[in-house]
Amino acid sequence: MPNILYIDDEISALKVISAIFKKEGYSVFTATTAEEGIEILKNTSIDCILLDYRLPGMNGIDLLRWLKISELSIPTIMLTAYGTIEKAVEAMKLGAHHYLIKPIDTELLINITKEAIEKSKGIQRLEKIETHFPEIIGKSKVMQEVFYIMQMVAESNANVLITGESGTGKELVARAIHKKSLRKTKPFVIVDCTTIPENLLESELFGHEKGSFTGAIDRKTGLIELAHEGTVFLDEIGELPMFLQKKLLRFLQEKEIQRVGSVQRTKVDVRVISATNRDLEKAVQEGLFREDLYWRLNVVRINLPPLRERKEDIPLLISYFLNKFSKENNKPIPQLEPEMMDVLINYDWPGNIRELANVIERAVVLSPSGLISMKYLPKKIQEKTGWSVTKENTLNLLEVEKSLILRALNSTGWNQTKTAEILGISRKQLRTKMKNHGLLSQTEDD
């Protein structure tokens, strides 16, 4: 059964909460100080920590810092009778899974604890899959689902269609699948359907015979044939002209190509991975893309989420890019000013990972010291996230409040009841503040 560590200097609370969890089938370890709790953590496998804020000696925040420094990824639920927005935000920044105000609703506590343990176990299981794709960074739930599909499809010969907005890393995913496939020692050939002139695209894909058209002075092997026994990656497949869609479909059906100007057919064994940022189903309905080709390409579909839907991955990506661009520019790895992480997390990143990489590279190059400050971020990011700095270098109080509310909302998946508990205010007060900051949808506002 799951092991819970409950740390609280109130003996009566220890007894009551422990009895409730034991009745639910949990094994409960108790401590009255953070120091006692650390000794238990050193010798026992713990699945979740219930942690009081006020403790003699080290307090709850100190223990959260110790957990972070020790790299112990144990979901921790903070419990306190003295709730403030500042304490809640500080606890969440240090990795607390949730923050509850005493007196505790025991049913809510049990549900949150169960959810925290299940989420933690799920991440641990899926991290084993993630390690198979070190080229791709992400621990969010949506990326774990992507890793799972990649793992399942990698060693098959099934065609894969990768969809997602521009800048989400579609080519990176295609390369990673190839590297884990049975074809990994064979070629990985990229065909960008948007950069090759339409009148040359057929020749580039399928090759041509000498003299087949003006300028064909030699026989040419097409890109599909060059990928024999390997993988061909058809990037931006949604832009493929209709007259070539039929020829590509024939190749997928018969595994044969016919060079321009030739009457002979050549057997080619390749795995096809394609990608697009277009809505191909809509293109099919509009008659711009063949339905039979769509289903041939879309045997397994991997949809890459935009960066705004996987904000918990942003700190990991920032760390990666800081290291990457520091090495490339022969500079020491810089640190971000404390408020910058909040700014970067709250920005929507319309250009996705490509835009984030550009912003971090620019900051690394322009920063003369080992600390990157707000002034090295593009102005549009500062303005859109509500962190505009005045000439006197002060911050608007309302902008700070909005940022704190956004962080709490993001940590709870925009659950207003849980967010209000974290911030130590009523749900009605939260909704008023959300309305003032433009954080309520029109439907909710009505």
C-alpha cells in the first residue's frame, strides 16, 4: 500500500489524520519536526508527504527546499492554519503539489493525496519511456502521451503522420522515431514540400531519366529511392500538389516508383513519416487533398501540442537552451532573474519551441554578465505577460497580483475552487479578481 509521511507538531492532528488514512488502507509514518521527517525519508520509500507549514526548527518551506536540493520527487501537500497568497506561491514554486488551509476537509485531502500519488506513479512509469527519446524534452502529461505513441510505433513499419503548429518539433520527432526503428542504420531523407519548386518536385521525389525534359542532362535518383530501406520524411505534406498526390498514393500502395521519362518501375522499401501544420481533414473536405492518400499516410497519428498547452515543460526547455547556446557562444551558463521564469511561463509562445529557442539565444548573446535580466527579453513578451517595467524600475501591483493568480490557476488546471484554497481567499473573491484581470471567459462572465 502507499506510504504516507505526515509531519505536524500538533499531536492531536497527527492522530486524527493518521487514523483516517490508515482506515483508507495507507501506511502512515509520522513526525513532529522536519528533522525527524528527513530521517524517515532517508530510510523509507515514501509516496506522498503531508506537511505542516509551521514547525519547530525547520519549517515546511525549509523542508520543501531540502527535497528540491536532494532531488526527491515526492508529491507534497502543504497544510497550514495561516494561509496567505505569498506562502502559497512560494510553496508551489518549490514544487508543492497542493496547498490546503486548516481546518482540513478530510475527504478533499484524501482525494488530493490519491491523485498526487497516481500522478507521481504515472510520471515515473512514463519517464522510462521518455528516456528512450533524449532528443525531445518534456515531462508534461501531453508529452508523456506523445512519448508513449512514439515508443509503440518506433519499431513498426507503419506510416506515421505528425501534426501540430509550426515550431512544435515535428522533424525532431520524426528523427527520433527513425533512430529507434529497425531502419536506424539506413538513410533518413527529408523532403520539404514547400521549398522545392512545383515543376521540379516530381523529379526530386521520384527521379528522372536523361533527356526526359529540358535540362535533364543526366539520370537522377529521386529522394524516395535514396531512402531505400530507411525512412523518408515528407515535411509539410499538406502542400503537395494534387497531380503528385496520385503518384505518391500509387507508390504507397505498390512500393514502386517510376522515374520521370521512364517506363520501368523500381521496387523501393521505405518507411514514410509525414508532417503538416494544416488541417488535412478539412483539406480533404474542400477537395484539396486526396482522402485515399490521407488514410494511407495517417496509419498512426502523433499530434504535437503547442507550447502554451505544456507550460510545465518550459523551465526544462529554458535550461536546455541556456546550456546549448552558452556552449555555442563560448559563454558561461547564465542564470535568469527570479521574475523572468514567471514571465516566460505566462507568455503564450505563438511561435512555440522555435520562438522560445530564439528568445533564449538572443538573451544569452546580449547579456554581458552571468545574469539575464528582463531588459533582454523582447518588449512584446513583457507587455503581453503584464510584467512591463517602468522607467523607475518598479512593478505595477495589479500586474503582480495577476501573475500570482495565473500561476495558481495553472498549477490547478484552472480549477477555481482549488485555486481559491491555494491563495487563501474565497471562490467569490477569486472570481471578482479574475474578472478584473480579464481571466474569465465571456460565458463564465455572463
